[in-house]
Amino acid sequence: MARIKGDLNAKKKHNRTLKLAKGYRGARSKQYRVAKQSVMRALTSSYAGRKERKRQFRQLWIARINAAARMNGLSYSRFMYGLKLAEVNMNRKMLAEMAVNDPEGFKTLAEVAKGKLA
């Protein structure tokens, strides 16, 4: 019986990796062995980056809420605690959006929070 080599599957695997490495500089986009290492590292970094992006957005929202709260005479933590006591269930993303685009609405929320703290 004749031996069947794995040429076709190996070629497909190589092409799949090289396609992912398209746009990389030099050997990283041309040679399979080098491209494979670069692609593995890039995929790992992209996974970590998706997790980090969520952290960075939360940081941004908190900074915006803090700035707006301080303009209304409250610190971030006192503002959030006041909202919790007032049973205002609003996430940080929406609060940050209000802080930037609707200062009057945010001021109303700050007054509500102040009222509950007093």
C-alpha cells in the first residue's frame, strides 16, 4: 500500500497561519515558523486587550462622574452612596453620558444624592 503524505492538510494549516500574519513585517508574514510565533502572541495579546478595554472604559466613566460630581459639590464616593440610598439604579456608563451631555439632568441627580446624605 502506498504511503499518503500529509501535504494537503499541512499546506492548509500553513496558509491559515500566514493569512493571519498578513501585514506583519519581514519574515513574520512570509515564513511559517516565524509567522506562527507572531500570530500566537498576537492572539494572546488581543484576548488580554479585550479584557483590558473593559477596565479602561470603567476608569473613564468613573473619572467623568467624579469631575461632574465635584462641580456639584460632592465627591465620587459620596455621590454614588447618595444615589444608592435614594435607590437610583443607574449604571456608570449612563451616569458618565449624562455628566458629559446632560449637565442639568446630572445636577438633578446630584441634588437627590445630597438630599439623601443630609
